[in-house]
Amino acid sequence: MVSKDLLADALNTLKTHEMSGKPDCDVRPSKMVRETLKILQAKGYIGDFEYIDEGSNGHFRVKLLGKINQCGAIKPRFPVKKTEWAEWEQKFIPGIGFGTLIVTTPKGLMTNEEAKTAATGGRLIAFIY
């Protein structure tokens, strides 16, 4: 069976490999997965990642750092107004300054903190802490 949500699969793979103490993992590629990995890397949750091209079976190889406690895709992709960030942060992350929401906005994929700074809303796609 082939999943239709590559982001949910990627986050689940990161979490399960992290919990079992593996040094790296492979996730199926998409543009959304790549952009999410860039955010996770910038936030220090994962190390380097690279695309490994094996024809139709290409994948991202991700270096794990042991810093992910929990992560996952948010479904449905709730719309969030720029005035509602605090309320949504309380629902998905354990505390202020601890954890990150990843959102898709008219300005591209970004964290909840970047969206607040940019004074924009968006749709929730994932959380991590």
C-alpha cells in the first residue's frame, strides 16, 4: 500500500528511528518534505540530509541527532489567523519556547515564530518538540 501523505510518513520515520537510537534514516521525497527537513535542520532537530538519486526510488538520507521527542503531521490542516497563534501552540506543543509548529503560508513554509513575526496566518502542517 502506498501512502498519500509523504510528510506524515517522513515525520513518523524520523520519530521511530530516533526512538530506536538509529543514527540516520531514509524518507521518501517531495517538495514539502524537503522544505520541512530544512526547517527541522535549522531548528537543530536533525543533522545534514541529502537526496540520494536511485532513479524512480530516490530518497532523502537524514542524519539523526537524538533531539526529537515527538513529531507528527497535523490533520486536518487547520487554518490559523495571525491573531490565533497562542491558542494553536497550546494545542500542539507542550510549552512556550519548547517546540515548533510548521505552517504553510502565502510566503512559503515557515515556523509559527516566523509567521508571528511576519504577521501572517497559514495552515498547520506539522509539529515537533
